[in-house]
Amino acid sequence: DVYEDPGKVSAYSGVKEKDLSLAIAKLLAKQLEAAGYKVIMTREEDKLVYREGTTEIFDKRKQDLTRRKEIMDNSGADIVVSIHLNDFGQSQYYGAQVFYPPNSEQSKILAVNVQSALREGVDPSNKREALLKSEPIVILRDLKTPTIIVECGFLSNKKEEQNLRNENYQIKIAKAIKTGIDNYFSGLTKKSEESTAE
């Protein structure tokens, strides 16, 4: 089972991360389901879930994030893939990058597989490596399941932003992430077969 978490934080130059990350997550879900994976999504629409009476946007987002983390932990999924888009103060930066939490070897292996597939399937000039994310991010805390964050590209880079708006490019990203997931599970199967043969 694959648990998908499309990011919600918005906006750069009028393009909302939450809309693009949801579009990519849905395309990925479609490809995974077609290949026989069971996919669980934290959201399928643009809607925060929070306690009645909550007024501050920060509190609404925090409650929604906590809810998503609880669902992740109780989903029984084999992996968690959180889909996001990057932005930065300087526009020269570009390229998809995958992050993994500390103290989770399986998360690291998954991240390396997905990063490699993104390089091969989307942009061979992208030299970024899968990177350890040591900041205390809610979805990476107290992990029960191998988890990665996929930053699909930079909205702050004009060329990449245009690509990220394009559905064919989104399909390419989703396909690459799926390939990385396939390779991760193939590696686990191979290891399991090797240990059985010993």
C-alpha cells in the first residue's frame, strides 16, 4: 500500500503549490492503481480539516497536518510519499529533489530510488541527490512507516514553473516517482529472495 500526501502550502506568482501537488498526486495514484498498488490519499480536494471554531489560518493548517499524520500512522501503508513543490528567493535554482528523515534506512533507500528515477525520467541534467531532512517536520516525526518528501521542482524558477503547470510534464513526474517506488519494492523483494536462498 502507498500512502500519498499532497502538500498544501501555497503560492508563488499566482500558482498554488496545493493545486499542482494535488494534480501530480492524483496522476501518481492513477498510475500506481493501474499497476495494482492500493493507494490512500490524505486529501482529494482543496480543503483543510480542523476543529469547529478555529479562526487562525496557522492553527487550521496545524490541525489539518496533525490529522494527516495520524491517518498516515494508522493507515497500514507500506510507504508514505508526500508530494510538494519548492520555491526559493533566488530564481536560478531548479530540479526535483527527494528528502528523507534521519534514523530510517528504508526511507533513505526509497528516496534514493525515487531521486534516481526522477533524474532518468524527467531531467538528466538534474544533479541533485536524495537529501537528509533533519528539521523537525510533523510528517517526519516518530515514523511508523518509511516516508519521503518529493519536491517536484521550483515554482520560483520561471521555466520550471511553466513545466510544472503542464499536464504532460506532471505525468512525466508521476511516472518517474512510480518507477522509483517500483524499484524500491523490487529491491526489497530481491533482498528477501536472497535471504531465503541462503
